Amino acid sequence: METTVTHDKEYQQFTVALGEDDAELAYSTPAENTLDFTHTYVPVAARGKGLANKLIEAGMQYAKSNNLKVIATCPVVAKYVEQHDEYKSLLKI
């Protein structure tokens, strides 16, 4: 399954277009140079295909490329970072 993650700065989210109901990783910017990933959503019919991981990977790569710190309010994002040491340095402490 080919997936394209798009970033919409205006709506503060990364999305994968799925038709009527898109998968998304939403964030807020609570401080300068900081992204707070607040929630991840994948429609029931699209679950189990790794879409959440692709969204989170895109978000983390964006943060890394732009020298941003990350707050992982979303438990799915927190678990992903816990399992991927390469992103732990991005966490805002």
C-alpha cells in the first residue's frame, strides 16, 4: 500500500488521504520551536497497516529537520519514541 503523508501547517496536522475519512497526526505549538503531538487517528477500516507509524515518522522527521523539540502528549507517539532511540533526543524535557 503506497501512502503519501502530507503536512498542513495551517491545520497543524500530518495526514494520509484515505477518501472520506483521513488518517491524521495532529499537533499544537505550545512554545517557540516546539511541537506537541496531541493525537493520532486512523479510521477503523485502515488500522493494522502501519499508517500511524508512517504519520509519526513524518512528524518526527519534520521536527528533526527543523530543529524542533517534541512533546508526546499522544500515547501512541510516546510509545513510538520509546521504541525508536533515534528520536529520544528530540523530546522536550
